Amino acid sequence: ADRVVKSVCPYCAVGCSQNVYVKDEKIVQIEGNPDSPINRGRLCPKGSASKQLVTSPSRVTTVKYRRPCGTDWEDLDLDTAMQMIADRVLEARRKGWQETAGSADDRRRVNRTMGIASLGGATLDNEENYLMKKLYSAMGAIQIENQARI
């Protein structure tokens, strides 16, 4: 390999450290990182097979999208899909935006949206949940929950 890149296995919340061996900008091998106190160089069967996530010829490289009321899936390129998501997030934020809340006698400035919420999964670690909280708070969302376990 030309170089070794440190990474983290994407399969579960354990966070096993990986050494990713790269030659000519292509992944040639993935192994457990022996310097990691978490997995000490070992990987489970899924972690050991994680090279296939990037190198498999059957890997899906487009976004599957089914239009409203549609019956068939179509392939979209990533840029188009990301733009569609951004447009929908902004529209949901705009539609659900509240500047003030409370009774007519006691109005308080809240500057929030009720159109966006987040429910994180158990495979997210504290750092990922921190970033999710920052992202959704910056958008004005207040309904943010997670199921952090590590």
C-alpha cells in the first residue's frame, strides 16, 4: 500500500478502529487497528468485510427516489438528491417557523421551528449526537432527541 488511513467501522456503535490500506487511491485492504484500546486489532465478520462497502461492483452509487404517488423507483445523482433535501428542509422550516409563543398578554420571542424534528439512533456516539444537536439547533428545531448508548 502507498499509505494507511485510520478509520472507524461503520456497522455498529462499538466504534472499532480500522487501518485502511490504500494503493493508487484505491482501497486494497481493511484490517483492525492493533493500537486501538477498543478492538485491539480485531474486527467482527461485518467489520472484516467492510472493504466491500466501497469496492463491490454491486455497490449502489446513485440515490433511489420514488416520486409522490409513483410506483417505480428512479435513479438520481447525489447532487440532485441533496438539493431536493435542502429545498424540503428549508420549506419545512419556513412553514413551521414561530417567532413568538404564549398568550396574548404574555408573548415571548422563541424563534423556533416546529416543522423539523430529530430522533437519533442507538448507533450514534456522543460526538455524532453533539453535531446533530448543533445542526438542528442552528436550524431552529427544538424537538431533538437521541438514544445514545456509548
